[in-house]
Amino acid sequence: MRRALGIGLWVAMVIAGLAVFLLLPHFVSDFHSRDLAQAGAFFIAIIGLNLVTGYTGQISLGHGALMAIGGYTTALLVVHEHWRDVWTIPLAGIVAGIVGFVVGLPALRLSGLYLALATFALAVALPDLIKKFSHFTGGTDGENFLASAPKQVTGLGGITIFGHSMTQNHFLYYLTWSIGIIGFFLAWLLVRGRAGRTFRSVRDSEVAAASSGVNLAATKTVAFALSGVYAGVGGALYVIQNEIVDPLSFTVSVSILILVGAVVGGLGSLWGLVLGALFVEYLPTISTHVSTRPGVPDFVYGAAIIVVMILLPTGAGGLIQRLVRPLTSWLYTRP
Amino acid sequence: MPEALLELEDVEARYGQVRALHGVSLGVAEGEVVAVLGANGAGKTTTLRAVSGTVRRSGAIAFAGKSIARRSPEFVARLGIAHVPEGRGTLSELTVAENLRLGAYTRRDRAAVREDERRVLDHFPWLEERRDQRAGTLSGGEQQMLALARALMLRPRLVLLDEPSLGLAPKVVAEIFRIVGELNEREGLTVLVVEQNASLALSASSRAYVLESGRVALEGTSAELRRDESVRRSYLGY
Amino acid sequence: MLLALDWTQLAQQTVIGLSSGGTWALLALAIVLIYRSTGVINFAQGEMAMFSVFIAWSLVNHGLAFWAAFFLTIAISFAGGVAVERVVIRPVEAAPVLTVVIVTLGLLFVVDGASKIFWSPERRTIPNAFSTRPIDVAGVAFSIQDLGNIAVSLGLVVLLWGLFRYTKLGLALRAAAGNPDESRLLGIRVSWMLALGWGLAAALGAVSGMLTAPALGSFDQNLMQPVLLYAIAGAVLGGIESPLGAVVGSLLLGVFVTLIGTYVGWVGTTLRLPVALAVILGVLLIRPTGLFGRSEARRV
């Protein structure tokens, strides 16, 4: 009886979530739909980061760079090869996934602090590297969709899907969050299965995992590759939303931002990540609303991060788990 | 029993959500060596941690008549309680000499500290030649003796000794207990020792408590407990 | 080619390199100090140092003589470091490492923002600690400022080393950093030792900043950002767990970057930062624990 109740609650939550997703744009302004779409792009990247850092324990301060790879793949395909922007997304993910795999290889030798430093250095170096290969990447000016390839931009001036007409911003919102939901679901399947257990065993103790037969190298590089795919897709969507990319679109600040989103959302748990994504999307805006006097937005931004971390050291996910635990243990224990 | 130096009454302790002690009451008088025995997981180490304040606890804990139930480990050390933890607690990156110096960290009486250092080196003369050796490179037995020496540098009123025999060869363990016995006889050192090796602990102590699942299952003089065969077999495993 | 080497220039460039490396070494030492005691890289260390420089500027601006301002700033920075640890780090002392990392990142923004609130983002100057005249040593001209920087940096390092090695407080700091639980049992107030560590680190950063700022001519809030990267690079090179390593690594890095900038044409001065980043990556790939770190043996 309790099990049925548990499953029922679950289904109700999922339906409620989907309802919110579908109906939200009708309750917020068009402009906010754009913001939410961008939050969605971060959400996808944060899922990926959570897979490699939260579940597998490999700290990465460089996932902004993987987003950049995805974003630039999209930009170059749209501007130079004249692909439709939305069709570039899978390829952006794959390319970023491959780069993630490559990054994962030397990472095998590093752990904890050293891995964080290495990925940090990569993230800092990336904008300069992009500028260095300017003949390939468009250099400091970057690539501008509206200027060079307006016909490849989907939804410009409105779009009609399944008989519904909608603004471009609404379209971007639905596109991003549909992909986000699918990505979330796939990640959820992954972590509750054997893969998830393998990841967590590596996080909790590499020695113990290896002695139990886990292939450390394969696990870590796969985790990096997977997180790369997510980051790449997120980066591609980000660029599609903004219709422009340049070397400064993805500085180390972005890497830091999505790490903050992952930690605030809750590492090692998927449910809080939506909150993490909303946090990193809206905090900068809210900070500027407090005052635009120089220094105040930064101060508010940093103070908010610190306060949230002090109040919720395990992130929103940790809080959700603590709140839900009594409920789930009640639901699933025999009376 | 004479006026207790250390008194525990109905002490409970937990690690996060898990309760390890369910109401332990015991006492140690000045000049006694008291043993706490029991199987793995019975709560022996937790009892010592409750005294030194390194675990979440509730209940009454009094030292020399004053309550220490809410006190931090730093405060407890300043009162003269030296806790030699499980695993020796060696400050591995520091030298032997530095470890000893820190044993007297809370003391202000410089001359007396120097005198104690001489006395400690009398008990453990080999420490002198290893002064500048990194403490982490000592053998297990040597580290245990260093830990004891360091505790003595506090000029403690009470020593909490946690599983001194853990991981050590029998000969070394015997030596350690011999030294403890000597310190107790000659200098009146009060010791509360937790041990899995019941026979050893019973020969070194005057009284003992046997813990089971976080409670005191049995108490009495060590002589009694040693003699009682049924007790030995069911609680002490020999 | 060796015979064509201009020894004078080599000596001069080396001293310049040591001077920069010396200021980086102080910040690197601060980073290692906090890493060893709190277990995280304090990403806000550079900004905290920058804040100290602005305090120094205000003191000088209000009429205080340079050296008085210098020492007062060090004292204020020390207090500030202790305060930061008590207010911001202590609440998350027991939290997972990444949480503390995020807190230091938040701190970065807070300090940066605060500095912009109190001081407008225009360029300022503070007076030089040492005169900029050249001095003749064995027939070669060196700048007094460079020699002075080296002297102050090395002097401070020796002072700190003495503190840690020979004083009871230093001993307690080391014990608290390495074995916090065991230290508590000995009566050491580990929490306050952490705060002390942060205070010392902040003081080191302040000196680093006050030596860096005049060397650049004018400065603004971005002053210490590159220095933080150089300091991290130097600490990684020398071994991030080792204070000696941090100092030697930074000095070596300073000389290396300066010499490469002078002798390898296409590097020049604009690519110094990428060179430092390359050093970080290179060291991490070859020998992560750096020159002086003990290599961790792990067979699995």
C-alpha cells in the first residue's frame, strides 16, 4: 500500500514538473523566457559537471572550456558550413565529448587538488588559445550568426511548430529545456544503475574500487567524456541563444559559474541541479538590481554565494535529501 | 570506593545518527588503573572519547568534582587529562622532540617541564637518540611509547589509554603494560585503559568494566573477573 | 653561442627575475600556508592582497610616511585575515572541500566588489619602497628597487621559517595543520591556529602587493590577478605542499619567465602569463608534487 503511495507521489511530482515546464513561458515575459532558456543551457552543463565531479569525484574547474568547444563547433558549422543551428547540437556534444575524453587521459594521473589546478590552467588558457588560432576560429571578433549567417538561425521572427506559433525566445526555451529534461532523465538512468555505482565507488575510494575490479582509467575517462558531451550541448545551446560567440564568451568565470551551480545545486544528487542552474542564471541579474554602483554587484554576488554555502554546505540537493529522507524511509519501511 | 577522580553517569554518545553508548556509568579513583573491556564495537573507545570531548555526548561526566560534559577537547587537556587515542595520535610530520614538547603545550611551568622531560627520558632512554627523527617513521611500538611519553609530559592527573596493544607484537605490548604498571606504582599515575586483550588488561588493572552494546554489562575487581570462568568465557573470550 | 652571451645582461635579467619571483614567492607562501592548514587553495588571496595595497594607498594619501603605512597595513591585513577566517571559513570548516573552494571564490568577488565600493576604479600610484636609482655592483648596474624587493622577500621568508621552526606557536601551527584531531587532544586550539594561519597569509599577501604595485607604475583593482596565477605556478613548480618549494619555485619561475622573455623573441612580455600556465600544466603532467614535494607512491 505504501509502495503504491510512494510511486503515486513520484508520478504526481513528475507530472507537476512537466506541467510547469510546458506552461511557464505563458506566465512570464518573453524576455524572461530567454533568461530561462539560458538557465537551461547552464543546467545541462551542470548535469555533466555533476556526473564527473559529484558522482565520480574528479574535480574540474575547466568545464567552461568544454562548453566553449561545443559552442565554437556550433558557430563554425553554422557560419562556415551553413548548417541549421539546431542540427549542430548533437555534433557539438560529440566533439566536446571527445575533447573531454582527451582531457580525461592525463587527468588519470592527477587527483584532487592537482586535477583542479590543471583544469583551472586549461580554462584560463583557453581564450588565448582561441585567439591564437584566429584563422580557424574567427579570432577576437568571434563569429556572429546574425551578421554572417542569419538564414541558419532558427526561429528568427517567430516559428510554427506542431501548429503552434511562438516567438523565438519561447522556441529557445522549449528547445533547451526539452533537451535538458531528456538529458536529466538519461543521467538519472545512468546513476541509478551500475554505472552510477561504479562512478561513486571511484569517488569514495579509488584503491577500494580498483581492488574490486573497477577499471579506474576507463571509468574516469568515460565520466569526463560524458560530462563533455553535456557541456558541449549546453555550450551549443548557449551560443545558439546568443547568436554570437567570441573568445571571451567562455572565460574561466564560466567554469567557476557552473561549478558554483553544481555545488549549490548539490553534488552527487540530481534533484537540486535545477535550483543550481537558476541560481547561477539569476544571481548576476539580481546583484545588478541591488545597485549598479561599481563593486556592489560583485559584492552581493560573492556574499550570496558565501551565505548559501554556509547555510547549505551540501547544496540544495543535500537539503532536499534531508527533507525527503523521513518521507522515503516511512514510505519504504514495513510497518 | 574512595572519592572518584573521574565519574561517568548515564553517559550517551553518538556518531551522527548512530548511538554508540546507551548509558554508561563508571568511576576511576586517584591512583587506580581501571580497565574497560569488551568486544569490537562495544563502545570502549567511544567511552574515552566521551571523556575527552571528541564525540557528541550527553549525561554526567565529572572530573575532580567539576562537570566536563560540555567541554571541548582543548579544555579537557588543560585540566590535566591526557588522551592517548587509538592509533597513537602521533604528530607524524614533527620530530620526536617536537612531539614531546607539544605534550607540555598547555603548561606554563618551564622548569617543571624540563624536569619532566628528564624523567620521561629516564623511562624511555632510546627517545633521546631519536630526538630529531620524524615521528611518523618510528615503528608502531615506538610510536606507542612516544605517545605515552608525550602524555606524561602533561604531568597528567589522568591518562586515557586507548587500545595500546593494537597492531603491536606481544613483546612490545607486554613492555608497554609493564611501564604503565611501574608508573602507577611508583608515581601514582591514574589510568583508564581500554583494551581488547582482556587478560593483559586484567593483570595490569585493579578494577574493570565490561561493556556490551554501549552499556556496562559487568563490573568488579580485576581479580574477581579473572577468576570467574563463566565471565571469562562469555564476555572476555578466553 | 655561449661566448657571445652578454653576461652583464644575463646578470641584470636574473636579478629582475628574482625580484618579480620574490614578490610572487610571498603570495605563493600565503597560498601554501592556507592550503596546509585549511586544505584549500584560497582563490581570493590575490584580491585580499590587492585590498591591502589600497589600504596602504589610503594611509599614504592621508599623510602617513611610506614605511609607517607599510607596517600598519601589514598589521591591518593580519587582523583582516583572521577576521575572514572566523567569519567566512569557520562556518564551513567541517563541510566538503568543494564547498570551501566555492566559499573562497565567493570571497574573491566580495573582496573585489568591496575594493571597488571604497575606491573608484581609476589608476593610482603608491610610492616606491626603495629608490629607483641604479646601483653599481661589480661593474654591473642593478636597480635598488629590485635588490630591495629580493631582500624583503627573502627576509620575510627567513622570518617565517624561524617562526615555524623555533617557536612554540609555530610548532602548534604545524601540528594543527598536519594533525588537527590529535592536536586538540594536546590542548592546542586548532580553530584559532587556522585563523592565525589566515592572518599570516594575509600579511604575506599585503607585502607582496605593496612590492608589486610600485614596480608596475600605476595600479588598479586588477593588480594582483596575474600575480595570483604566477604564485600558483611557482607553488606548483616547487611543490604545493612545501613552503620551501613555493619560495624556490616562484624564484625559479621569475627568472625563467624573465629570461625567456628576453632571449626568446616571440615570447616577449605579452606571453609571460601563458608561459606560467604552460609551466603549471607541464609540472602537473610530469611530476605533480613539484620539485620539493614528496612523490606519492600509489600502486593500484
